[in-house]
Amino acid sequence: MHTSLILSSILLVFIGGSLALSFLPRLDGWLWRRDLQVWVLGIPVIALGLAIGALHHFVNRDCFVNAPTWDYVIGAVLPVGMGVVALGGAFVGLLRLLLMHWVITHRGVQAGTALQALADQQAKQLGTSRPRVLLCAFNRPLALAYGLWRPTVLLSTWMVEHLDQRELEAVLAHELGHIARRDYLVICLASVLRDAFFYLPTSWRAYRRLQHEKELACDDLAVSVTKRPLALASALAKVWQHTVSGPSLGMAQSFTGVNELMEDRIERLLAAPKITVAESRPRPAVLGFVALAVVALLLLEAINVAIMLVPMGCGPASLLGRLL
């Protein structure tokens, strides 16, 4: 029965995540959609915490010690294994950060004054901090945004050599959109959560949607700055053509995004999407949304635990009787 308790908690998280993702099409703002996707990625942390907390409750209690051997073993191994996998996901995320830092520091050199001035102007339009623009000698398409403390855009020399001025402006505006939205930090967190809870299909669905929609959102931001959707579509087409023919260093917020979605992005830009500006939301509304979702999940988990513990003889009524 202890195994059933843990599995039912995982199932509850899966159902909650699936319901949340089904609500996604009803949200209009990119930032609200991103919040929901990150929430779906993060809710397994609650289930993991409850599972580990259950171990502390059950140790040396009759309801656990007197359980069948298979139930005892699986009931202990499952939460411990989930914890180990979560730590592994965090470790992989740290390695990813270190690798990105190595690429930036060892391959990047300061861009020219003209490119830096253009980035400064676009950053001012987007209302974000002044970025650092670096170039790396690499004969493949590469454009990404990076920076925990200092926003940085890294472009390959291929981008400068093969894109015309308007296309390069569009690419730069797109990457600055990632900085304005703080996508690098969000994707780092999302990658850790995806790796930590890879056994949940909702984690992969939310991560794929997050990766795709951040590119669409930054396409919109780039168009709002340059007012030239065709220039961005042209840059995407050139980059896509060369990306599919060989390897790329595309990590973090790569300009190409997910290759199989490039055609959709180009068609969307050719259809002249509505020019948008950066979204802003009141902080209380964001915190209220997150708090309400967490409280709802905790309430459902509490009901699930109460129901599952009754057959084990250590349900709420039994525990209350012992205290009295």
C-alpha cells in the first residue's frame, strides 16, 4: 500500500500537469503561458518532497515495518531513487552552465563598435539592460543569449559574413528579446526540472512547448523593434539551410531553436504577424497565480494521502487517536 501511495502521488502530478497544459491555449500572453509551463515542470518537486517526507513518517512505525517485504522495499527505494535522479538533473544542469561559460570565455571576442551600438539601441527599445556582444570564429550559424549577471549575445562570424545588415539586425533583436524575457535563466531551470523528472510525459511536453514558444515570443519582439518581419524570415531561412547540413554549437537560446519548427516560424513571419511589445504583469498577480496553484496541488495531495493511509492503519483518525 505504501507503494500505491507514492505511485498515486505521481499519477496525481501527471493528471494535474496534463490538465494545466490543456488550459494553455486559453492564455493569450507569452509570459502567462511560460509561467504555466514552468509550473507544470516544477510541480513534481512537491510530490518528491511529500514522498521523502513520508519516509521520515513511516520509519519505525508499525504500518511500515509490518508491511510486506516487497512493499517495504519499493516504498523506500522509489522516493530515494526519485531524489537521486533529481540531484542528477541538478548536476547535469550545473555542467551545462559550466560548458556554456567555457564557450563564451574561450571562443568569444568583443564585437565591433557598430554592432555593439546597434545592440545598445535595440536594448533601449526593449527596456532591458545594456548587453555585451561577442563574436566567435566559427563557420556555422550560431546566435545565442547568455548571462547570469551580465547579459551577453554570442554570434558566430558566419552570421556576420552571410547575413545582410537588416537580417543581422533582426537576429540581434531576437537574441535581445531572450535577454529581455530572461529566457536563459528560465530554460536553465526548466532543463534541470525536465532531467530531474524525465519519467513524467508532462515534463517533456511542457519543456518542448516552452522551447518553441520562447522563439515565437522573441520573433514578435524582434519584429516590434525592427518592423521588418521579412528580414527575420530571410535570416531564419538562411540559417536553417546551413544548419541542417552540418553540426552546430547551438546551446541555450540558439537562434535556430528547434529545427522541425523552423518552417512554422518562417511561415508565421511571412504572414505578417501583429507587431507586439514586451509584456508586463503586476507582481501580485504572478505570485497569486503561483500560490493558488501550489495550494490546490497540496490540498489534493493531502486528500490522496489521507485516503491511502486509512487501509494501512495509520490514517489521520488513527494518528489522532494515538495523540489523544
